[in-house]
Amino acid sequence: MTSENSKEIEEHSFEARSSDEATLSAQYRVLGKLGQGRYGQVRLAYHRLTGTDVVVKELKRGMYNFLIASEVALMRVLEHPHVVRLFQVIEADQHIYLVMERASGGTLWRILLSGHLKEKKARRMFQQLVWAVGYCHSRGIAHRDLKPDNILLDEADNVKLADFGLATWFMPGQKLEQVCGALAFRAPEIYLGRKYEGPQVDVWSLGIILYFMLAGALPFKGTTFGQLKMKVLKGRYALPYHLSASGGNLIHCLLSHDPARRPTVEDVLLHPWFSNTKECPPRTHSSHMLPNHLDPSTLLVMTDMGFDPCQLRDAVLHRQFNQAACTYLMLQRQKCQGLGGTLRLKPVPWRPASYPSPAHLSTFSPALKKSASAPTLRLITAVPPGYQSEENSWSCRESL
């Protein structure tokens, strides 16, 4: 390849990248980078029309298109209070952008860096995580990459399961082959190169996570891949002295070397360790998620914003995850959270809240042609404020 051709390719790539960024920036102000994913960046942004904080996951088109398509398809069907919510899918020339809810409490990993959690707090978080994983399994989805980095927390320390890049559909009893998952959280059958069932490897990972939450350290450690593999296959670990017998029993069952003897997520929730919890399982659908009918007041607001009511209704009810459906979801979230000061949910002209623009953020004025389905943006120019004896009655499926 000549230097001229190479230069042309680089210029074309830069132009395509700039075009993709403009497509994203027309609807969102990107505030900064949060991390680097497998196929692109994860960035913090906010929605220009509603001022809603979001996370934008950038997926670069290329040789892993089939994995990207799988992640997008999976995210489209997940609607659970403890799973990170997809708002919008933006398809550009070189990238696909997944716009998702922001969990402002950070990751479980960050919290565990300070040490183990008290059992009461760990029980609440772990129960929410199990609810989320159980919901995924009920939809025929195995996560396959459960780890503290992918467990986010909101401002009230509620769990939000994230990153479905290695997730896959499965049928009951189906054996999977792809080797995946973080090494420290990987099930022994994967280390052995055997075919495995998705839910069973998720349950193993839940066991590692629970141990980490209650002990403040991982059960199996190694400085090399070989050392770690040997420790996992031996399956020996020490429970911390402060741990209750019921908590230790649950970890013991989750970390069963025989996949068939591991409990299902439904079994886990029946374990005595959860007997004193008062929380009820969340409804699969909540009011701020995609509905079966539109809220009249929000519909009126969006009509005033320039959206066509018929196209809006079609976008929301048919789960299109476009700009109209995204804006509706965000307004509904604000309404449910009581943010009446941010939006006037009345049949009057809508205006965003006024925020002073910080000096380090330049005002971006996208040139959008107003149409019935894509109104001209009214910009917001700043970041919005934002062991118990009864345990023996529970049948553990393994005895090491």
C-alpha cells in the first residue's frame, strides 16, 4: 500500500469518525470518557432535550459485528429495575452507540476496594443481583461475565447489572462452547475446556462475587493463569471468621465443582440466608420503562416539543429505541422521580431548565432540520444536578 493510499484511508476514517461524532452530538453532549470497553469507549453524556445524565457505549463496527449485533438485540429485550436500561440505539457509519441509564454510585468493585461489606448490606445488594440474573435466565439469556466491575450502583446503592457484551441466548439444557468471562470469576468447567450451561457458570460467578462481598478478597488467587487455574480446580478456600454459618453455607453451595449440583437462582433466593429480608422482588415492568400505552401528559409535552403523536406512539409501543422513544422514556423517568422542577409536564410549551454554562464546555449548536419525528433541539448548556439453625432444612446440592 502506497503512502498516498494510506493517507487517503486515514483521512476517510477521520471524516467518518467526525461524521459519527456529529450524529451523536446532535442529541447528546459528551462530557468525558468513563472507560474503555472491548469494542470502543464508554462515555458520560447528557441528553440535550431533557438534560438526563446517560452513559454512551460506543461499539465500533468491524470483525466482531456479530457480537455487537447480539449485544444490541439482548439489550433491547431487557426491562428490569436491576438491569441497566437501554434508552436509544444510534447507528452511524462506523459506530453503533448504545445510550443507557447512568448509575451514579459507581461499581461494586470500587466499593469492595475499601474492604468487605457487612452481611446486612451485602444481603440486600446480592439479592438484587440474583433477581437481575434470574430475570435474564427467565428470558433465555446467560450473562457469562458477572464480576464486580459489571455491577453498578445507583445513588441509593441499588444494583444495576451491566455489560452484556459476552451474554448469549440459550435454550434449557443447551451446551455452550465459547471460552469467556474474567479469569477470577470463571467456572471450573470452562477452565477444563468442557461444554457448559450458561446459567450454571453464572451461578458459579455469583458465588465468587458473594465471597468477595463478604470476605473482601477473592477465594482463589494466583499470579499466573496456571496458578489461578490450579486453585480453582482444587476448589479450596477459607471462609472468614466473621461470616455467619448460613452465609458460608450459601457460598459453599454456589461454588460447587459439579455444575449439576449448583442451585438455580430460584433456589438461591429460597436459602435461609435470605430469610430475614423484607424486600419483595421487583416488578419486571416499572412505570418508567417501555409501556403498553402512552402517558397523556408526557404525550402532550412531546407534541409541544415538535414530535408527531402518531409516530411517537408507534416508536414507543413498538420498542424502536429511536430519538422519540428515548425522549419519552427520559421524560417518564423524570416524572416518576418527581423532578417537576426540570420539566413542566403540562399541555403548555416545553422549556428546559436553565443552567449556567461552565467555562470549559463550549456550546454546540447542531444543525437539525425540524420534522414531525425529530424536533429542533432546545439546548441545555450545562450538566444537570445530579448461621441459623433452619439452614439445614435447605438442601444443598453439593457436599465437598
